[in-house]
Amino acid sequence: MVLDKKVALVTGAGQGVGQGIALALAAAGARVAVTGRTEAKLQTTCDIITKRGGVAFPMVCDVKSAQSLEQCVAAVVARFGALNILVNNAQEVPLGTLEQVSDSSFTAGWESGPLAVFRAMKLCHPHLKGGGCIVNLASSSARRWDMTGYGAYAATKEAIRALTRAAACEWGAQGIRTNAILPLASSPGMAWWMEHKAEEAAQFLDSIPLGRVGDCEEDIGRFVVMLCSDAASYINGQSIGVDGGQALIG
């Protein structure tokens, strides 16, 4: 129970990678605020955690709303009396060529991605001082040799990496560690991609040295647990691929 008595807030935790991270954090002893837009999905995640003997509660939160984020953070602190871990996972994905992506789609990606991360980190900052940890989710999409159809999405994720590095440098002396992970996992988004872009997906999967797609909890979630634990107490400001070696992160 390496995160015993820690309190974690995970955005977008109703399914996929966010759910896997929430499950792993709870299994490691953390009390988890499971946040997202769909209450039924959040409750499902919490039910799994509760059945396993963990502690979690669902909280509807729209990360594109500054007010909703502020209320969410305040509610977590009020309920648990602390906040030690922030995982910024929620993100709307603006996919398509530059000509295909609309202003509204790109704006949604920006507001749910880097702007939400920026706001959430600042809201949680006072509570994280003295040993807190932030994990932001980025993407290896900007590392593709052919970024056709991924430019808008990659732009939002690269902005998150920049904010991650800035927070690590500015808040490290206050005992807050901030890192980004670039995961590859069997999420609903991956399933959609494999169904709608089967040939491209097959070529991509063939490029994974370990020969498999990661599991949301076992591979991604457990790595986040390690990153938030004392075992990673000297890791700060890094962008780490959790993808079986598929991308080279520079």
C-alpha cells in the first residue's frame, strides 16, 4: 500500500486510461476522487474500487469549466481533508487534417486539454506543497513521422508537456513533482481507432517492440502509482513514454 492515506483526484476516470489509473491508485491505498462528465460511468469505477475494498467517490466535473474545476477541487479537500495527487487525464480529441478540424473542435481540445491542465494544477497547487505529485497525460502523436490528421491533437498534447515542465521547474522547490506520461493502452479511443482506421492501426501496432498494447490498469495505472510513490521521489519534469517502446521521446 505504497500510497496509503494519500488522496488522489483523477479526471476522466469513468472509462479507459483514467479508470485504469483510478483503480491502480486505489489498489495502492489512495483514496480517489473519480471525476468526469458522466455520472453513471464514474459510479461504475467507484463500485469496482469499493468491491475491492478501496475508497472512492464520484464527482461530476466538466474540465472545460473553470467553475466546475474549482468546485471539484474544493469538494475533494472538504471530503478528505487533503489532496496529494492530481492526474490530468480528461481530454477531447480534435482529430482530422488541418482543413478538416473546425475551430470549435480545436477549441474543445484546447479547453479540455492544456487550459484545463493549467487551471487544475493552479487550483491544486496550495494543497500539493510538501510532497504532492502531478501526472499529466500527453501523447506520442507529435512524434509520428507523418502527422497527417494528428496536428491539432498533437498541438494540445505538446502544450501539456510544456506546462508540465514549467510546473516541475517552478514548484519543485516546494516539494511538488510534476511529470507527463505518454501512454498506449487498450482504451475506448484505441478501439474506435482500430475499427475506423484498421490498416493504419495495424501498421502502428506492428511498430511496438514489446508486441502488445498496454492494459489501462496493469500497465498504465501501475506505472502512475510508481511515479507517485517514494520510489520515484527524484523524478521530476519528465515526459515518459509508457508504450512498450513504440515512440522515442526526446
